[in-house]
Amino acid sequence: MYRISSLLDRSRGHAGPGHRSLAERFTASAGAEGRFRTTEECLQWLGEQRELQAYAVERVPFDKLQGWRFTDDTGNLVHHSGRFFTIEGLEVGLSPFRVPTWTQPIIVQREIGILGILVKEFDGVLHCLMQAKMEPGNRNLVQLSPTVQATRSNYMRVHQGRAIPYLEHFAAPRRGRVVADSLQSEQGGWFLHKRNRNIVVEAEDDVEVLPGFCWMTIGQVRQLLQLDDVVNMDARTVLSIMPFARPHTGTGGDDPFRSAVLRSLEPEASTVHTVTDAISWLTENKARFELTQRRIPLLDTAGWHRGADEIAHVSGGYFSIVGVDVRAKDREVGAWMQPLLRPAAPGRLAFLVRRIDGVLHVLLQARPAAGALDIVEAAPTLHCTPQTFRTLPTAHRPRFLDYVLDAPQRQVRFDTWLSEEGGRFLHALNRYQIIEVEDTFPATPPPNFMWLSIHQLMTLLRFGNCLNVEARSLLACLHTLW
């Protein structure tokens, strides 16, 4: 865990006057301290928000899960309104893969939600309107979130609760100028075809700051991202789609790693592959894998058992489905109950990076997922739950798992524990790492891996279903290193 005091020196100063491109304006904000609060004060504010309201989340058995029921014919877990989401069964066929077929529970949420950050200039520097938002699945309940983080059911007020603040800036006809907008996927192993609209809007009028919201620069949000469990997944994915350019000032100085990071931001930088190569590589892997998905009754998921208070695999691994009772006075609805997916163990997500001709490259893998909309997305170099493979021989363990587990501290450039989406997952904690490989690391990766620059990853993010949500989170983490 990083100390805030050791991070502040990297984000002092404001951008100068003059005409700047959109990417330059976002880059300037990434190197600026905020007008309204210091970063330490932002962290203190987040803690105060956590104390202001009485939050409570308790596990409850399924027969006490008000508003939810198991259907008689399928055993699917559904909400009485027919909205929000359902827990169903999924039969998966994947070839070539070490386990060609299996069944599992899956979250089915057909709605496309909104994850939006509102930005506005103050003293010539863009600031993000961030929210201190409670989610029942967060270990610490309140984390730094986008301005708007809402499912369609929520912002259509199916729950008959209060309106979503600031929604008018993101839903057409909106107030403000869209600067980034794309449909992006969520966890393909746990959701079926789930996507959210990731959007950044620049406010052109005055914006009232409501309780629980705070203006911060991108630089301040990045500093908080280097702390354990502060910036939530939804904020990370929206941060990843923001446009950035190489800073005009700063060459990396005497730090060759930072110099390589800065060069990796340049569109003209020398790279191993082109963006066209990357799209072709993804397309080839989508054609190589044959993925079949068939929704089945939850009752028919082999190897899964429904008890009084959880649906779990007979091995005790993977994940379980549990019920929770939530009390949260500052949410649109002050109390509700819902199911959550609870992972059996923490995950490990890592980018392996290396300097190639002075340009930092990231090793991506083309990874299929059970609930993926388009078969394959570019994923972190390592994307797994190590506990699942602890007893397997090396040949059956994920590629690069042992390399990441054994990496010496001197090669680790980023290392933070971060939670996944707390509105659907209970204590879904992953260790996010960026590890620089040594010169002896094989230069030619396996066929389903590819070296790409930071700018190339940013280019791919203009399209949906290219980078999975874990890779987008790691890209946001990688941006903290320049």
C-alpha cells in the first residue's frame, strides 16, 4: 500500500494557458493538484462520507430474501418486478480448451447501464466530479465512484426510489459535451453478455455539488488508485477510456522505465505490431475458439448445490451465490435485499511489460470467457484465481502464473488490491500488478499473446469488446506510472 505523502510530488502544478487538444487537456489534469482539496483531503473526505451514514450489510438465507424468489419450473432466482437481473444456469462449450464443456450459474442482466464521469474546467484544469458511493459488496462499503453509476432499472426508478443525481448530463438530450463514449463489457466469467455505457461528458454550465460528491483532478484520482480498495471498478473502467497524450514537459529524466512509458503514449512510437495487426490477432483468436452458450435452468447446473443460504460448487471452489440485507440511507432506496456473487478466493491480475526499443510494451492475451458477447477479448497477461490451480502440475497451470508468483519485488512497478463491482459481487478482491520482465524473458510470445504499446491499447478502447474489464482496470493503473 502506498503512502499519500509519497505520491503528492508527482501531481503539483496547473496547466498553462493557450489552445490545447482534448487529449492535452486530460493529460494536464493528470499532472495537476485540485483546486478544491488536496489529495490527502480527498481521502479524508471519503472516510468522512463513510462515517456520515449508517450502512449495514448482512447475509440472509434465501427464504428471507424479500423481493426475490426461485421459480418453480427452472429454479432461477428472479426479482418480483421481472427487472434488475436474474441468476440462471449456463451450459458452456469451448474448444480448444482444457475443459471443453461445463455448466455454471450466471448473472443475466440484459440492461445496459450508465457509468459516467462529468468533467469541468476550473482555473484551466479539468476536474472530475467523483462520488463517494456505497455498494453492498464492497469490503469497506464506500469507494470512489463515477458521477453516475446506475443500471437502467435504477435510473428508470423501478425501485420507486429517488432520482439518480446528474443523470441529465448523460442521458439524451443531455446537458454538456460528450468527450468519450463506448459500450464496454464486464466480467465474462460471471455475467452473460453484460455491457455498460462508459461515458465522459464535459459540463458547459455551472454544476451544483451535492452531498457525497467532490471535484478532483485526474491526477488526484490516480493517486488514490494506488491505494488499496479506494477507487471502484466502475471508476477505473471510465478512467481507461479517457484520451491522453504524452506530456509536453518531462522526458522521464534519469528513469529509463518512465521514459519508456512516456514514449509508449506516442502514436508515432516504434512498436512491434500495428493496431491493424492487433485487430487481426483478436479476430483470428475469435475465429479459432468455438464458444457455445446455452441458458439452462439453474436447477440443471451439474456440480452445483443449493442450500439454505448459498448456491455453491461441490468442490467449494469458483464462487457461490448468497443473499444480503442492505441498509443505506443515502442511496436511492434506503433498504433492500438482493443476491450477490461471492468469489471463493482472491484473484491475480497482472500485466507483464517490457521495454522494446525504448518503448514500453504490454503483453496481452486473447482470452475467451463463458459469458462473453464476442467469444474473446484482450485480457491481462495473467488472469486467474491462483487457488484454483494450486494442486495442478505446471503444464496445467495458466501460462505465466508461476512467473508472476515468483517475481522479485524490484520488478514490480504497481501492486494494489482492488475490488470488482460491489453492486453484484461480494468481496470480489483481486491483486492488480504491473511487472517489468527481465531481458532474458522470451521475446516471442505464444500465439494467443501479443505485445502492444499503451497508445495502441487506448486506440482499441475506442471500440467495444476489445479489452476486457480487468485489462481496462490495469490500463488505468498503468497510467499512474507516468
